[in-house]
Amino acid sequence: MEPLDQLLRKSVGSLGLESIYVVSDLKEKWQDVVGVQLANKTTPLAIKNKVLLIRTSNPGWSHQLTLLKPVILERLKTMEYIVSDLRFVCQEETEEKPRLTLKTAPKTKSVGTETKHGKPKLAEAIDSYLRARKSRS
């Protein structure tokens, strides 16, 4: 009888989702691969064509992982992960990214901002811009 882990891996692989499963499994063991300090500043994101994509919180951690690349690849190999290279993406992890909100000026015609080019949407956009600019001054 096969262990549940192997059965699950085969099932996920038959659906074409094996890399998602492998990355999820690797995230749980990431501290064992890179150590506590690096695990707190880095996260495995995806595996594509045997290349592991890793998110780092800043370029310094990417450099640190680059220096440790041979050691990390060897540890991954001993843990039976099939990875031939590492790539890094610098992106600070935040709980929620701020959303950009735009405020528009009310749709009333301003005096002296008429345009005469026959394009009402453009004229309305220009009027809105001019009203907003005027209200800031």
C-alpha cells in the first residue's frame, strides 16, 4: 500500500497541478531548506520548468540566496524536489495593498471651459479636469 503523500501527489499530477502541490509542500518545509532568518524574509512562489521562483523582501535577501544557491539546490535535491535553478522577485509582503481611489468633480458645466471639437466625452473630460484643477487652487 502506497503512503497517502505519494497517492495525493500522483492524483494532483494527473490533473496537471503537481507544481502547485509541490510549492505548497515546499512552503511548509522552507525553514528547513534556508534556515529561520531567510525563511522569515523569503517565500517560494512557483516552480516552472524546474526553476523555483522565490519572493524576497528586498534585494539584499536575493543576494544572500544567490550566494547560497548551491547549498539550497543541494538541500532541495536531498529532499527530493526537482529544481535546477532559483530566480528571485523582490516584493515586500504586506497584508493589504492600498487601493488607488480617484475623486471626480461634479458634472456641472464650468463657465469659459467650452470646447468646440464635436467630441462630447472629451469635452466632458476636459471640463472635469479643469474644474478639479480650479477647486485645488
